[in-house]
Amino acid sequence: MDRRSLASVLFLAVLLAGLLHALNPRFGKETAAEPRVHHGFDCARELSNAFREAASTVQPAVVSIQAMRKRFGMAVPQMGSKLEEGEGRWRQANFGSGVLVRRGGYILTNNHVVKDAHALQIVLHDEQVRYAEIVGTDSRFDLAVLRMEDPGIEPPPFGDSDELQIGDWVLAVGNPFRLANSVTAGILSAKGRNNQGIARFEDFLQTDAAIHPGNSGGPLVNLDGEVIGLNTAISSRTGAGVGIGFAIPINLARQVVDRILSGGKANRGFLGVEIANLTEKQVHDHRLGSRQGVMVTAVSAGKPAQMAGLQVGDILLSIGDQPISRTTQLITTVAAIPPGTEVQLRFFRDGKTMEVPVVLATP
């Protein structure tokens, strides 16, 4: 190659390099490696922040409850007064948690926490000590409403427990083993759990958030800091949480609270039947097509159901305008209707759908 040709080639190479540099200023330069975005860490931080905010929303409204029993001859303290000092004058009958649900010092907890107590000592999140009285209880749902002097604390918001989905994150807040205002996290494992032998009417949320002795009566909350349940029990052979905890749905608990506060007791309707959820075989045998309704397994003599003509083996489909798909749905629906109310009861018998009026009674 002669010098002229070589010069032409070099000229074209320089020209090409110049064009590339003009089009891309970064051409030919060594660039620092761009930092990788750790999306997993970002998601973890967001979840951690959600936990933190939810916990901070509800913790001030969570209290510890010591149910005390007096020795013979002791006076029972009134709300706002103190227990008499002295060794052996009082003994602790139970210990649990509670959550403020109304302004004015109203506390929701489990009935088994306060059952047979002569005095209730309340410890607030800032360690102030108050004393409370029982406003009303409903042992069938294992719920109780207490009242103490107004602490000036805003109750946490309520969520809609009917909208919960399996897999939703939840936090359990309470006082396990006297460890005040402890928070544990988990997911909603199941809905509609019953036959646990805890209460007569059971419609539990199941969670793997750690629940231990002392958590009973504390709130189960969602990531918005809304109360969606009341921690009630664990399934354990050792007395400690093993990943199976149960909570009463807040929608059910609120109905009981409203009835208690309206009259000092749970003034609920009563039908007078024992029922069971339908099995796959029963759905198939009765050709129902979909799992709707609950099976009547027993009818109480002289009660509204018998007087309306219900029989064992009937499949209850709806009461009033409320369709029934599981036992707890019928229980809570009937309980929400005042005694003396007449409603239409629709049921399936011998291949036919029937409807009768029934007047609910008191339990």
C-alpha cells in the first residue's frame, strides 16, 4: 500500500471515529458500572414500613388486663379506685389484653379473660394503671365490653373482616407472657374456622402470626392499622403458639359490642336449631349445584324453628334477604336481628324450595 492509500485509510478511520463520538459522546470512554437496583430490598423496606405504621396506629389503644379475685371479706373496688394493698388480699385469676373500641374508655376483650373476676386492673401503653368495670358480656361469642375512666386515647380504625383474603398480611398485638404491647406478623391462613371448642358460636379467622397466652383480647390488624379481628385462642399442646392462632372477625365483634352498649347485654335473636356446613357429598346428593345453605341437624322443642315447621335434614338457604352459605353466617345474621322480629326463612326439602315466616325469640 502506498503512502497516499495509507493516508486515505487513516483519514477515513479518524473521520469515522469523529462521527461516532459526535453521535455518542460516551464512545471510547470508560464508564463506571451503574449500580444495580435491588428491587427485593426495596420491597422488604416497604413492607417493613407498612408494619411499622400499622403497629404505631394501634399500639396506643392496646391495654393489658389483670382479672383479680378477692379473698373472703375483701371489698370490691369501683371504677377509678385502687386495690387495697396487702400481701395475699387479692389473687390474679387471669391475664389478657384488650383494645379500646369507643371513646369514653370502652374496651373490647374476650369473656374468658374477665370471667369470674371481682376486679379488673388495666395497664395502658404508657404504664398508667386504671380499673375497669364490666359493661356486658356474651359468652356464646366469648366477648366482653369493659369501661374505665376515659384515658383520652383515640380508638384505632376498624377494617372490614368480610373483605379479608387468604394470604393477607396481619399483625397480632397484645401482651403475651406479660410482655406489654408485643407485635407479631403473619398472614391470614383461613376463614370461617369452627368446632374449636372455644365458644358456642365460632367463625374464626386463622393466622400464623404468633399468639401466646396473654394475647387473648388483643387486636389483629391489617397493614392499614385497622382492627380486623380479636385474638382469642391458639391450637397447641404445649400452651404456646405454634403457628395456628384464632381471632374473632371484627364485623361479628362489632355487632356484639353494639348490642351490649345498647342495653347492657347482648340482646340477640334466637332461632332454635343446630346446624352444620354442607359436605361435598350432601351438595351432590341434593343436587344443589353450588355449596349454598346449611344443614339442620337438630330442632329445639317449642322454639321458633319448630313452630315454623323446620325439620332435621332441611337445608336453610336464606333468612330475610340474607343468603346463607355457612353456619357462622346464619348464626351472626340471626344474632343481629332483634327478638320478636318476623323474617322469611327459605329452605330446601325433598327436592323443593320452601319459604315460611318465623318470629325470632330471645335465647
